[in-house]
Amino acid sequence: MKLHSVLASLLASASLALAAEVQKITPADAAKLVAAGKAVLVDVREPAEWAETGVAKPAVLLAKSDFDGEQKQWKDFLAKNGDKQVILYCRTGRRSGIIAAALAEKGVKAANAGGMKEWADAGLPVRQVEKPAGKKP
């Protein structure tokens, strides 16, 4: 049982170390790279979250649930944007960090811009998104 706990702890530490290797970027720097055509900004939150708080104006909306599943939308997106840096954000930066680490493992140049609140607090443009179909207000 002790060995199991030690292995679990080592695995968790290794995961954190891997995530720590992903570049962190400020929303302002992310906005500059996107405006210059050098990067694409991706909101990895879920559709209900997009509708609830709005999204960064230049963001492509690709939910983490699709990334964790069949990656139907993600595969097309990555094929079309393979030459650009992929900058991700979510609500707090946790989910975007996980996906950025996974993309980096696949050789994609990825960075984590943190959370939506930081984008809005930086005074960067935000747009509203309609609630997903079939959801009650």
C-alpha cells in the first residue's frame, strides 16, 4: 500500500512538472500575438460557460470535452493552424494548462493565458455567445 501511495505521489508530481513546462503568457501578450497573426487564441471552457460570461473577442471556441473525447473539432482546428502558436485559456487556467501540456507533448507550440477574468480585467475585447440550443435560461 505504501508503494502505491509513493507511485501515485510521483505520478502527480511528474504531471505538475510537465504542466509547469508549458509557457505562461499574459492576456495582453496573447492579444498582440493573435493580432499579428502569429498565434490563435482558444477558449477551452464548455458552451454554457461561454454563454454565461462571454468570450475573448478573437477566441476560437473549442471545448475541453471535445479534446477529451473524439476531438472532432480539435483535429480540424490543429490541421488548419499547425504553423501558429496555440494560446489557450479557460475560467481559471487549470483546464487550459492541462490541454496546453497535452498539445506540447504532441509537438504543438502551446501556451496558457490563464483565465477569462484576467482577459477581461486587462480591458481586452469580449464578445457574447448565445446559450447552447436545448438549454433552459
